[in-house]
Amino acid sequence: MLFVAAMASLRSPLSEFPAIKLNKPIEKVALPIEAGLTMVTLPIEAGLTKFLWLAKCITQNRTPMRLGSDVEVRPNDKGQGLYALRPLECGECVGLYWGQLLTEEDYQKSDSDGTYAMGLANGKVIDGADPRTSSFLRYINHSKLRANCAANEEELPIEALAAVSINVAKDIPKDAELLFDYGDAYWDDRYPKWSPTRWMIDLL
């Protein structure tokens, strides 16, 4: 389960855009031309989104964290997690949650189990399942009570584009693990709210 305070310039928390995988709908057959257009336009959209987000960071004097300098991935009892290599201050930007950009239809047809998937405000999905094409933010684990990071929707100049950044919600000491609350919607799709497993998750 590796999956971020809120800054004044950012909008809604991730819980309003739950990263859950719904039941697969009746499969639809996409025409070849539609599939071809998707293959071309999604990479362009992904590149433009990242470019505009980085430009916004520059204008706001925000510096995304670097792996190996600000944070690092370490093994832990959950498998792996993201840890601070220096004291992190509230309001700092951890980075952009990124992975494979998919349409909702393509996501529902995929083999993804939704563990690393995050729904965007424009209806697209970012799936960070593949570490080779995803940001290191995929390693941030869940905690409801010890969350020290928050995920926020980013406003971009082009309304049709959407992105989610993860930011430090309260000061984090060196060597502490970065954690954020995945939200009830994420867990509702996996464990009943009143199950013992869910109680343990909610108490983390």
C-alpha cells in the first residue's frame, strides 16, 4: 500500500477525488481510429501537464523534493516507504503524483488493482503501478492518525488538464516516514468499514 499542508494556492484534498477502482463496466469496443488518437493525445497531455506544473512551481518559488537529497525510499514493515533525509517544513512541496495517464475507460479495462491509482478532476486516472514510469511519491504509505502530508488538486492554466501534488502538512523531522491519509473511499473498496482489518487500518 504505497502511495501527500495544504498550501493556500492549492485547492481540494484528494479525498474529493477518491482513487478507487469501480466494478468493471460492460466492455466496449473502441474503433481503431479512437484508440490511435488516444495513444497520441495522452502522451502529449501528460507532457504538457508536467511542463505547466513545473512552470507554476517556478513562478511560486516552490521546489519539488529530490530523491536521494531530500527524501529516500527505505524498506519497512509495509514493504517500502518514503523517509525524510532532512527536516521538512510545513508547506514544502514533495512533488507531483505521477504515473501512467489513462482515460477512465482504459483504466477500467486494464489489469490494475488500483493500489497506486489516483483519480483526477478531469476524469482521467494516474496509475503509479509501474515504478519505472512513476514518481517516487508512489512509496508514501497511508496513515489516518499520523498523516504528515496531504494531496491537493493543482490549478493549471488549461482548464482541461488536471494534476495532484503532495505537500508537507506539518513539520517532519529527519528520518521520519512521510505519510498521508488515502481517504475512506480508497479503503471502502477493499475492506468493509466495520471489519477488524479496517479498524486496524483506521487506527494506524
